[in-house]
Amino acid sequence: MQTIRDPAELEALTSSERAPGETIGLVPTMGSLHPGHASLMALLRPRVDRLVVSVYVNPLQFGPGEDLERYPRDLRGDAALCREQGVDVLFAPPDLYPDGFATSVEVHGLTDVLCGASRPGHFTGVATVCARLFGLTRCHLAAFGEKDFQQLVVLRRMVEDLALPLQIVAAPLVRDADGVALSSRNKHLSPNERRRAQSLHRALSHLRDAAAAGTVQADALLDLAQQHIDADRIDYLALVDAHSLAPITQLQRRQPARALVAAHYGQTRLIDNVAVEWI
Amino acid sequence: MQTIRDPAELEALTSSERAPGETIGLVPTMGSLHPGHASLMALLRPRVDRLVVSVYVNPLQFGPGEDLERYPRDLRGDAALCREQGVDVLFAPPDLYPDGFATSVEVHGLTDVLCGASRPGHFTGVATVCARLFGLTRCHLAAFGEKDFQQLVVLRRMVEDLALPLQIVAAPLVRDADGVALSSRNKHLSPNERRRAQSLHRALSHLRDAAAAGTVQADALLDLAQQHIDADRIDYLALVDAHSLAPITQLQRRQPARALVAAHYGQTRLIDNVAVEWI
């Protein structure tokens, strides 16, 4: 495995130096890698000739007062996990952006709701860093987890709108044995917060099961879920169309829907989601 | 020459169907082509395997009250000129953007000054349409004229910031025999306006010559130029750093500078510029 720190070196490697016809895959991360990230690498590994993992804690996607400084960092552990997954290139730039950097990519509408409502500018930071990483790596495939479901929808929109020459691949959310969705931020939870955080997945599972059993009214489904959530504060709990992220009032057959939650435990904000289908 | 109307068809042609290693060049235009555009095609023709010219009057780059509706259109004439220049593909989509299109690309700072100050949103529309055209065409080279000097600076910034896999090629401004910079909008000028519009180039030439002769103070150079301009209204007359577009107070040796003007003649707004060097 090759570790590259300089964006220009990566760009040289993935453009002129690579063999013609070679397929490149990218897993963009903020490091502090866990089995959720490993699943993204495992998904791409058999589909590409060269697998690149980027590790960069992107300041653009953190708002004032958010946890940029305390976001966990562990490049040594990240490198070990990447090696295990057969990664070819670990791209870990100290600085990603060039001097005079001035460009931002905004996806309107989709970024105003859910996490976007409480984290203004977050998804513009995500779209911008991903556009630059897609460009630098010249990737044909890029993998993202359904854990960050809104991010996935936003990036798919960006790729289609700008006709970027790559395909976004989605991987299912990965949970710990206790049901908590894997997240680098879980490290900040106290044992008691960790126990209470299990309620997020439990609540979403109840919602999903009730929908499968025939409850179609969003109000009823969301009330049910809310009763099961044990958190210091719920940021949002929503049932939305899986493509437009518009709120749903009643489930329709063959309309993919998603239930999503964001909640605070002390200083830590967690998110989770499930697919909801009325069979 | 092949004419393509459907963005998906163009994308298929320029990605999977093209021969590996083939080089693609793009000249993005709003049609109503003139010898200025032809010079862009001639610049790229010997450097690429496949030359694409796009003709699309992009609504995103017109503000409310601007001349979107009266912008001249002449697809038959455009096709003839492209054929003469050995163009391979004329891409003339009735609609360029997909359903649900929601993305914009903004280049901050550089777009707030000069034309950006009086045309808010214009350069965001330009950057966005160019990002999409670059994506659809998978071009390796894209040519733009120095006539739209600020546009060139903005697009170079975007390409560097997003590490887009192409190179921007600049072509010198082309003038008619009377010195007026070629522009599709010149068609709207009355004979008297046309005569008065010659003053723009004359004024810039005086400025350039005075600089070459040793006048280095921007105030003095701009005063000199202003005395020669005959227009209904001057939007701006400026002397700026050629890379940052920041105003210059005094020319420095080896600092590329540019003098730019925008002025109104009746309903028509014209722009012009020259390179300024203190030798």
C-alpha cells in the first residue's frame, strides 16, 4: 500500500501514470476507520483495479461550534485497516485545498432539510470536498454508506447534475451487536449514553415493522417511534421520500421511503435511519 | 459533422463509445457564432482527436431583466461555421439540465467584482453550466476567449479547485476592422452606437500605450482612458491584477495586469479589455 500526502502527487498518479482502461475506486472518509468503512472498501475491492481511500477531516463541513477539533484522528490505525482491506493507495493530505481556493458546490433544496436544517453549510462542505476528491482521484466508482443517507442523496444529485464521470455505490449501514450504528463519534459516548443510544435503532425498527404490518399514516408511525427514543434531545425524527427527501404523510405502495433520526447524547450527536416499505 | 440534441447521447458518445486514449476538445458557446468563436475552434482543432462545440443559451447566467429573450439565435448559421472549422460534434440541446436539477458551482470573491458586481449570479451560472458541459463531454481541453477575461479567470479557478480533469486554453480577443471586439451582442448596435463603441478599444489602447511608456499610477491611467470613452453609461473601467482581479494602484514590473471596461449603448452592454505591461 502506498501512502500519499500531496494532492498533486495523487493527481499525477491517477491521471497520466495509470494504465489506460484501469478502473479506480474511491472510499472518501474522515478517518478513525471502523468496520463500516471496511465494508465500503470490501464492496469496491473486487470491482476496481486500484482502490483509493482518502482520510481527511474536512473543515468545510463543520459549522462554528461543531466538533472539528474533537473529531477523532488515528492515522496509524486507519493505515492498518486499509492494509487489511487490500487498499492500494491511502491518500491522507495535511491540506487538501490549493492556495486561493474559492469554489463551493451547492445542492439546493435537498440540503435544507433533516441534518441540513441544523447544520447549515454542512452539505455544501461535503459536496465541495467530494467534487475535489472525485477530480483528484479520477475515480470511476465512489462508495458511501447508507448511514449518512442524506449525504448519499445529495451526492447522487450532484453527480447527475454535473455529469461527473463516476458512479456512486451505496453500502448498507453497519451496526454493532447492540444495534448502535457504527460511527467514529461513538467513541465519545459514556457507557450510559451508549446504552441509551440503542433506543434509536429500536425506535426505527418498531416504525419499520409497523409499516410492514400495514400502518401507513406517517403521524402514527412517527409517534410510535418517538415513544421508544431515549435521548437528551431529538434533533429530528422524520419519514421522507427516499429520493426527494420530502416528508411523507402516508406511505404508498412502491414509493421507497426512509425513516431518519438525529439525536443528542451529551456533546455527541448521532444519526440513524432505516428503509421503510409497505409491502 | 454530427449534431446531437440529447445530453445523454452526448455523454454516451464521449465516454464509453470513444476510442481509449482519444483526446476531446470543447468550445462552449451560446451560439450566434462569429470569427471569435471560429478562432477558438481553430486553436483546438490540431490539438484534439474529437472537437465538440456546444451551442446553448444558458438561462442560469442571465439575471432578471437581462437579455435572455433577445439574445441572438442562429443554429443554421452556427452549424455552417462549425462545419467549415472541421468540428466533429455540434451539441445543441434544447434543454441541458436534468429533471430535478439542483446543483450550483460558485467561485467566491473573483465573481463579486467587475461584471459580477453588476450581474449577480452571472458567474455562478457560467461556472455551473461549464462544469456540466465539461462532465458531459469528458473534454481534455476547453477553449475560451480573452474577450470574457473575468470568465476565464473564474473558470481556471474552478478547474484548479475541483481538480477537474481538463485544461483551459485561452485565445486572444478578436476585433473587427474598426477595433470593436467581436460579440454576438454587436448585432443590436445602431450604426451610430457602433461608431461610438469604437471608443472602448481606443481608450484601452491609450491606457496600454501610456503604461508601456512609463505611467504606472492607476489613477492617471484610468483618467486617461475615461477621457476617450464615448458611451451612454460606463459600468466599470478598472485596472486589476490579471490573476486575482484585485484593483491595482500602481503597476509593478513582472506583475501581469489587465485593463477592463464595460459600457452601455442603448439596450446593449459591451465589454472589452487589454493586457497592460510596464516593460
